[in-house]
Amino acid sequence: MNRTRLDFQKQTLEYFIDVRNINTETAFLQKMDDVFQFPSYFWMSLNSLDDCMMSLEWIEEPHIIIHVVHLDELKQNSFKLYKIVQDCFQTYKNYWQGKTSEKQVEIHL
């Protein structure tokens, strides 16, 4: 269910990230890279993920909506991995809520 939708009229890019079948940190990082198509400077690490997700500079659209779906299933399958994923997205949500820039980023958990 990973998909991306673009609304040309609103210049909005919407991402849906299905985390239910992720079973390792590496699989999470790979899923994020697949969905967001990170720039070449992305390394498969949480620090690099943080850098990319708090920049989103390669995305031209000024409005970005991110839906993280099936977090509850991830929580049931691997609480440790759930905490990592949830903490990452909560950090990004807090970051973008407090940021004033050309980009408007919404994250729905």
C-alpha cells in the first residue's frame, strides 16, 4: 500500500507508508528510501534518515502530506521496531509543526 499521490492544483504531494510488514531497521530504511527516493547522499542509517526527512529539499512541491499506516500491526509484531519508527515520525512531525518555511509538511500517524 505504499503509494504517492500528486495534486497539481494544490501543489501537494501525498505519501502513504505501510509499515505493517517491516521487520528490521534496515527494512524500514529501505522502505523510506523506496517511497521518498532520497538523494544520493542518503546512507542507510537513522541519522541520515533524520537529515533527509528534516530537509525534504529534493521535493519540489510546497505541501507534503505523509500518512504512516498500520503502525498498530507493527507494534504487535515488533515493539522495539515500532518504537524506532514511531519516534522517528514523531520527531519529524514536531520538527515540521514548529518550522516556518516554504514547505508545509503534515504527518499523520
